[in-house]
Amino acid sequence: EPEVTQTPSHQVTQMGQEVILRCVPISNHLYFYWYRQILGQKVEFLVSFYNNEISEKSEIFDDQFSVERPDGSNFTLKIRSTKLEDSAMYFCASQPIHNSPLHFGNGTRLTVT
Amino acid sequence: DAKTTQPPSMDCAEGRAANLPCNHSTISGNEYVYWYRQIHSQGPQYIIHGLKNNETNEMASLIITEDRKSSTLILPHATLRDTAVYYCIVRVPHRGSTLGRLYFGRGTQLTVWP
């Protein structure tokens, strides 16, 4: 069964550094998402992306965050200048058509020191 | 933002049915109820969804009350691998868009014991 894959599984970075989290959504899916989960807390929506543009973003998704689908297969989340509070699991998800279930990857654990 | 209410924890004996309740009393007519689960910090895994009819798939059954204000997820023969946090989610449309974000609450921690 096709799945969403995320790399790396664990990323450690220093405060102030830029990080790029990578996702390969399921082929032929059209809608893409990033969510995050701080340790012990809820899964939180960050951003949705469709037709090469952001459809919706949450209050968390400020100017430090950006998303891109550079080559038709990868979907990336960039954090420009990481902060300690950005430490979390970041989950990518994709969806074939609207109102269908989201398929999540197994996440990237980001640790900012 | 909470649109659903679930008990924080439940347990179930292996091989027995697990019935996980969810209240969504403010649900609108066009909002679907989705169930996901999360096993030990892995990515959320889709289980089932429905609008107003009961649904069944290879993983579970979903029973939605006639007034749509509550639902129950049924795992007919729970196994140890079903131990997870189960989330009941009402999909909220965004400005008429059908994309809509998923609001994950705290969910129900289901523990299946041998």
C-alpha cells in the first residue's frame, strides 16, 4: 500500500539555524498538509497546500515557516531560524481528493538545542 | 476549538469489542465525523469516517446516532496492537473550502490488556 514518507526521521539543529523537513506524498494525491505535535501535546494543524499555493495556515505558521513543492514529488517545510519551541514531531499528510481521508507519514522529530 | 468530547481513557480485554464514544453535539449537517488513531507517536492513522449512516470497513465500525450528536467507534475484536490514542474529529470547512483542517483533541487512550 502506498504511503507518505518523511525524511529525516530525526533532525537535531541549533537554535537560529534553518531546517528543511522533507516529505514525499502519495503519488497522484493533490492536497498536502503539515501538522506538528509537541511532546505530550495535541496534534496541531500548520498549513494546507493545493495547486501550488497555500490554502490555509494556522496562527502557528508565521513568517519563519514556508512550504514548497519544488519538483512535483517532494513537499517541504522550511523553518528559517529555529527556536527552542519549534522542537516537535512534524507530520506530513496528503489527500487524493477533497473530503477524503488524510494519509499521514510517520513524522520527523525535530530537536532544537 | 473543541468540537468533540471523548473520555480520556478506556481499557478493553484482548478479543473483546472496544466501544469508543464521542460527543459532537454542535455538528453541522455537512460535517463528516472522522476517526484516527495514533500508536506511540507514530503518524495518525485513518480508521473510518461517516456522515449520517453507519459505516463498516476492515478495521472498525462507526455508529452515528440519528440526531448526529454522538457516535461510537467499534473495534470488534481488540488486539494488543490496537492500544493507541483514538481521535474523533469533525472536519471543519474553511471559508467554504472543502479542504478544512482537522482539529485533534486529546482523544481516548485505549489500552488493550491480555
